[in-house]
Amino acid sequence: MRKPLVLSLALALMPLIGHGSLAGAPQRQTAAFRTFSVEGQSLQGDLGGPWEWTGNVVVTGAGLTMTCDTLRLWLTPDGHDAERIEASGNIRVQGRYVAADKTEWDIKGKAAAATYERKSAQGILRGEVSFEAKSLTTGAVVTAAADKLTYDIKTQRFRFERGEQPVRMEWKEPQPAAEAAPAPQKANP
């Protein structure tokens, strides 16, 4: 199964969040959605949403971890999907991405704010966005810095923007494996 890019607000998370149940922890509030969970110091909202987690919010799922200060979630009218998600404050995303060519990548990202809209099937990171992806096949590393990253879940395409400044992207080829030096020969007496 191909996963949408985790980076865009754990953007893979957004279309996969669905109907779930709430379970309160002693000091953290938790909600589980299919195979993902959201925890924060507090959770508030109506049963039908929107729900808002605040204080050291942690979103986890298969191959995904996202942290932020605040996360708000609006459900679709049938309660089976997320209509809209907003995250703000110190966003950090870490996880695995499987590209269309089946290449697996470890990815890390940072941003100040993020949104997901189900209708547009796009996730957007904003505010000093940094992105790093390392190929688990070749070891190559791609990094990017921008003000905005848009990820289209349907097409699996990225768009980096940076206002008047150019978007900075770097590609680093993997380091070649060091060839083993021949073992020193012992002299025969």
C-alpha cells in the first residue's frame, strides 16, 4: 500500500483519520483513530467536533510521529473522516514515505503551522519549513528550505514556495562504501 507523504502535517495522517473513540488518560487526553492516536495535555470540544488538543500534542501511527503545540480536528458529517485539520506551534514530523516507484524514504520536517483540507486533498506546512528525506535504498539525502510546502495527496506531488527568496534544495549522493584495506601479511621466519 502506498502511503501519502507524512510530512504535510503528517499529511498522510489526515485522509486516514476516521471515526474513533475517546479514552482519557490520567494526565493526557488521548483519541484513537483507526491506526493513529492523538495525545495532548488537554482535549476539548463537542462530541461531533471540532476537537482541540493542546500542550505537547503527539500524533502517532504506523511509521509516523508528529508533535505540535495545538491540533484542531473537524470531522465530516458522517464522522468517518477528517474534514479539516489545523496544527500550530513547533511542528515536528518524522516517519517513512513510500514513493510511487516503491522507494522508501525516512523523512523529517519542521514548520510553524500546518493544515489539511479533505476537499482539496492537500496538506500545507507554513513558516520556515525544513524538509529532509533519506533514501533507505541508496542513502541519498534530499533537503529543502521554504516558507510553504504543499503536498497533493492525489498526485503525490510537492510544491515548495519561498516568497521573493529562492527555494533552497540540496541533493547529497550517498557516500561510497569504503573499500576494505587488505590485511597485513605476516612474514614467515
